[in-house]
Amino acid sequence: MKKIRILIIDDEKGYRDFYRFMLEPLGYEVSSAEDGEQGLNMALAGGYDMIFLDVHMPKMRGPEVLEKIKAANPDQLVVIFSSNSDSDFNFETNAREKGAFDCLFKPVDIEDILKVLNRAFEGKANGSGN
């Protein structure tokens, strides 16, 4: 059974640790990067089933990282995290137009993350995927 590989790109260590502690016991393989540049390099090296990407980071902001990831691998699943709630959904619409699979607002509830993962990998976590 292949583990689903997840990359967390977030400059806040608390968030990186939170996702690792919540997802690893559920059978996901979790890697993390602390800034946009490191995250982009890891993402481009490949092998991740899903990438969770923060918007506001040092060295390279999330939208630029998203654009470069999607240019290199249009099929890569990327979920954007934003710390600012946008009542008009302009940010969410813009992220989706740039190729994001979904957009979540911090603080993110683990249930929201699990819903996104279930929607993306329904049937794959039990070994029926590639």
C-alpha cells in the first residue's frame, strides 16, 4: 500500500508541526518546507501527491510558488492557505484560476484538511491508487 505523500510549505513552525502530528498517525507521509524557495525546490523534485501552500512567506510568496509548480507540473494538486478571510471570495477565485485544487483560510480545522484529502484521494489511501 502506497502512502499518500504530502508537502506542507509554511513559514510558521507551529502549523508545519500541527499538520505532521495530525496527518502522520492517519497514514500520510508528511514533509515540510519553511519558506517558498525551499518549498518550490522540494515540490519540483517531485513525488508529492498533494501540496499545502501558505500565501504569506519569506523568500518567495505562495502565489509565485503556485505559478511555478503548476508551470512545471500542471497536474500537481495544491491547496492554498491564506490567513486573511475574504468575504467576496476574490482570493479563492484567483487561487483556483491559477490552478489551486482548493483554498482554505487559517486557522484551518483538521476536519477541513481531511475533507480536501478525501475529495482528492477517494479510494487511493487504501492502496487502490498508484
